[in-house]
Amino acid sequence: MNLEQEFVILLEKNQNIVHKICKIYTDQEDVHKDLFQEITIQLWHSYPKFRGEAKFSTWAYRIGLNTAISLFRNKKRKLSIIPWDQALEKISYEEYDPQKDDQLHYLYEAIQHLNDIEKALIYLYLEDKDYTEIAETLGISEVNARVKMNRTKTKLKEILKKKGAL
Amino acid sequence: MDELDQFKKQWQEDKNFIKVDQSDIKTMLHKSSTSIVKWIFMISLIELSLGIILSLLLPNSNRDELPFFHFVDYASELVFYCAIAYFIYKFFKSYTSISSTNSTKNLLNSILETRKHVENYIKFNIYFIMYSFFVAFLELTVRKIDLDHKWGSNLLMIIAFAVCITLVAYVFIAIFKFYYKIVYRRLLRKLNNNYEELNRLEQE
């Protein structure tokens, strides 16, 4: 199996990691797609360097968040004039529980009120990452990661309470 | 148990996204990146070459007549080209250190540092242009002062020159500031904010 095929299979399997990052950093569908593409390109560029060094997901968290926080340039198009790849038009949604979706909807909406760094912290918390990994990903000390996480969680809870979801 | 934990499980099970298949991913791999770094790199290259072009437009003095200014010109040129080489070296060095596999803070730092080198380079060019005008002004004054004339007319001429030089310098700085406001305020705002936020965390 060549490198490209290997990468494509891994990303297809782990694509929800990237989708969730796109969803918390954007609120427009076309921007979501643009960010997904940019993260894919960044992941691919550093794939030969990463290969086999860590779990694909661990490495994808870091590059995905870095792309959303630092590299991605949101053009904020109100109307998408660039046609998205035909292939991506094949939309297929998994079956979902409407009640569950409703709660998740509140969560995503509440996260939109956080700043870029707070979003990254909450994302890593929801993905069940430990503080060592969170601190390493963001480049801050573990103590500061804990302090900031507690504050961010409190902020998020307040937003959720205001929305009646908690 | 944390109140937010009830969301955690749902979050982790969430699969309600547009499915991207292998052929979509392959298509994406062959698209070019539109990242901020790419933009910064292109703009920086234009700025770096603009500095060199501007240097060709610097006023030249009449070297045959005044040996002192002849020496000043050569010394300034030497300093100018050494500085250009230094800035270009620093720019490429920090540009190559930009990697999305670094921690967020390091990545932001290396992008902003790369930009800073180009900004310093442009500032240096502006100061150098001002300095060149000043030297040209001095040379012109020394050559034009006619000792037979009254001091009044000489003084008037010097003031007129000084006003011209100040105006030119002012226009250059105004253009520079306007350009940075237009080009970088939007491009770097997000990066600066995020970098400051991470720095604030470490200082608390």
C-alpha cells in the first residue's frame, strides 16, 4: 500500500475528529468544508514526518486544532461562489436520536460563544484527553491548562444554563 | 460528577456529519493550501524584493567632488546590503521553523516571528531611505552654500531643504502605516489575539 492510500484510509476512519473541530470553529457549512480541506492538506503534508510515531488521532488533534487556531483563513463568504467538489455533495447522515441531537445542538451552540483557545480546551476535554496531552498540544504548562480548563468549563456551564440546557 | 460529563458521551458518539469518502480525500490532497502562512510568505517575498528595488531609487551623490561623501556612500551601501542579507536569512530561518506539528503556542510564535522579521526589514528600509535623504541634503547644502552670499539666504535655503526632506519622510511613514493597517490588521488579528490569550494564561 502506498503512502497516499495509507493516509486516505486512516483519515476516512478518523474523519469525525476533523469534523468536530470544523463544527466548533465555524458555523457555516461552506466554511466547514473549507476548513476540513485545509486540515486534510496540513495532515497530509506532515504525514511522512508523523508516520507511526503516535496514534493517528493524537496527531490529528494537534494539527487540526493548530490549523483552526492559526493557519486557517476564513474568507467569510456569505454566498459560496466556488462550487464544492461534486463528490462532497453526496451527503449521507447517520440515523440519529432527535432528543440527543437537541442536547448536542445546545452544546455546539454554547461552544460558539467561547474564544479560539477556550474552544480547543473544551474540545480536548470532550475528547477525554488528559492534562499532559492538553498542555503539550497548546504549549502551556499543565497547571495553567487545569486553571484555564476549570474557568472555561464554568463559562460553558453558565452559557448552557442560560440556554436552559443544564 | 461534572455537569458537563453528560454531554461528553453524546459528543463522543456524535457521527452526524457529512461523510467524506476516500475519493473526496484524494481530491483534497491535490488541492493547494490556502493557509495564512502561504499568504504571509507571498506578501513577504514581495516586500523583500520591494526593499531591494527601493534601494536602487536612493539619491546618489556626486562622488567625484566630495571624498567624504564618497566614503559615506560606500559605507552606507555596505551596511545596507549586510542588513538585507541578515533580514532575509532570519526570515527564511524562522519560516522553515513553522510547522503544524508544533504546539499551538510555538506555531503562533514562529508565524508571528517570521512576520516580525519582514516588518523590521521594511522599517529598516524606511529609516535607511530617510537617512539617505538626510545625507543627500547635507551634501547638497555643503555644495550649494555660497560663502559670498548673505547668511540669510543660505539659512532660507537650508530651511527649504529641511522642510522638503521632512515632508518626504512623513509621506513614506504614512504610506507604510496605512499599508500595514490595510494588509495585516485582518490577516494577523486572529493570530495575535490567540497568541496573547496563551501568553496571558502563562502570566497569571
